[in-house]
Amino acid sequence: MTSALELTEQLIRFPSVSSSSNAEIIHWLADWLRERDFEIERTDYLDPRGTAKLNLVARRGPLDGAPGKGLAYFAHVDVVPAEHWRAPTGRGPFEPSIDNARLYGRGSCDMKGSLACFLAAADRLPQPRQVQPLWIVCTADEEVGFRGARHLVQHSPAYRAIVATQPLSIVGEPTSLRVVHAHKGICGLDFTSHGRAAHSSTTLGLNANLAMVPLLDKLRELHFRCESDPGLRDLDFDPPTLSWNFGVSDGGSPHNITPAICHAWVSIRPMVDCDGKELLAEAAETAQRLGIEVEVREGCGPVWVEPDRPSVVRTCQLANQPKPCTVSYATDAGLFQELTDLVIMGPGDIAQAHTADEFIDLEQLTAGTDLYHRVIESTCTS
């Protein structure tokens, strides 16, 4: 059996940044799982840049059991860029290295360490003892708009089989192994103002920033409304607000050129009882009145599974956790809401995700493997 540490190191070596194809890591995972008698489905698509992306669904065990049995685990294999990497070991972002009981490497925490733990846990289970289905699902493009999960939901027959079976489903994002029953979503708008470039000493140009300034004033107003209006919050989350966030750029136009284009954006983190749609509509209406182009940025919805649902309670018991919690970031779970017994739970601290020295504690790899093994034993054996 291969340890979670060895598997994490292997997965880190694949530079599966979202801007590149993830085919190599998916093919490696398919081979590894096939050797352990998993059946494999791969679905593929081209991202907006024309880059080939793959999703993988692996299943071992029968499909003819009663609904509500078995286990499905979900992970994404893409990672964020690592241009400013500075691990204390001096090694590169895709060269795994250990220092002070920590494994450094891009994706170690988010979320190749989690996937490695689940693979190692599944490898511990002798196949003859498995009497319920076990799925391992790996998606692309979670870090850039959940495109892989969206494609999986729309195009994967194997995912439809998971929905039909309704097993316990775990999205293995880093939660420090806490059981999470709810999280915020994320969505937003992109704005583009067009002008006309010219030498700034003439009157031939049209500054694209002129139309954007009043829109920014509106976005600022909406930001403070989110922070102050008690009706725009949900106290089940920390922070309890929509986390209204926005930015602007004209591309750093030189001082002697009239800026011809200006881009701005806004994003919010909706909650089940406070989705902020009316605020986005107000921002869009303002932009359109100013002649600014508006584009909806797809994201995912919020997740809420009742904390006293039996599957959630049982998972908390296996994790030695009194009750589940909520988090304010979003995951692929926002696209998997046809699954009724859904939790988020994985090794690693979310504070380490996307950092310039990303790491996962070795203790978390050990504990994560043990916890996932207990869950597999509980759901997939007699």
C-alpha cells in the first residue's frame, strides 16, 4: 500500500495549474485506480482558451444496492499559479519537499493532500470486504469558476449514477478535518467601458475611465450597504455578510495616452437566506445606464445541508466532532446540490491554500487517511 505522503508528493509533481491541461495527472490517476479494480469514466471539454480538460469518475463495487448506500469522494486536481513561490526548503513549487514536519508544494493543501489521503485510505480496504459502491471523482478548473464540476453535472453518466444512488458524499477541501455542512457561494459581474485612444495632449481621445467612475461610486455605496444593513447578513457564517468585493483596472495606461478601455468587476458570496441578487441587479442597471458592458461571471451557489441530518451526525461521530460547522469559502459542492447527503471535509488548513509557501502538516496527512478509512469502513463494508 502507498502512503498518503508518497501519493501527495507524486501528485504535486504534476504542474496542473488551471491554465494548462490536466490530462497528464488524470491519466496517471486513472491508471492507479484501474490497477485497484476501479472502473473509469473520463469526460473531456475545451476551456475558453481551447485547452483540453478532463474529469474522472472511478467506481469500485456494485450499483444494485439500496439507495443511500456507499460513498462518493470529490476532489479537484487543478492548482493556482505559483509565480512567486518561496518555500523555506528552496525547492520549486512542483518539487515536493519536507521541512519542520510540513510537506511543501503547490497543491499540497489545496487539495492534492486530501486526494492522496483518500486514495491511501481506499487502498487499505481489501476488495472482498467492500459490499457498497465507492466513487472517487476528480474535476478540473475548480479554481477558475468550477467549470469542471459544471461539465461533470451536465455530461457525466457516472455522475448521474451517483445522484441516483445518493451515497454519503464528501468534498475533500481543506477543513482541518472538521465536518462542514454549509458554505457560501460566489458569483459576480464583469464590467467593460470603451473609450478611444489618442495622444493625451489632443482632444481626439475618449477616456474610458470617465464612465467607470460613477459606477465605482455605486459599487462603493453597495459595499457599505452590505456592511451596515442587518437584512443583508446571515449569522450562521463568519463573516456574516456577503463579502462584497470589487476592483478596477485600465491596464496601466501610460500618462501620455488617453485610456481606451477600462475593466471593473464585483463579486459576492451569497448565502441561502441572503443571496444579494438585488444588489447585483442594481449594479448592472447602473452600468447599463452609463453605457458600460456587463457580463455575468458564473460561480456556484451556497450549500446548506441540515446539521442534524443523520448522515452529517454520523460523519461528525466518525470525526470525533460534537457538531458540524460552516465556512465562508466556496467549493465544487455548490454544483453538486442534487446530492442530499453532502459534507465538506478534508485535511489541511484553508489559510495555507494559494499561499507562496503552501504546505500541509504531515500529521494532517496521517489523520486524514485514518479518518477517511473510518468513513469508508462505515459506508462501504457490511
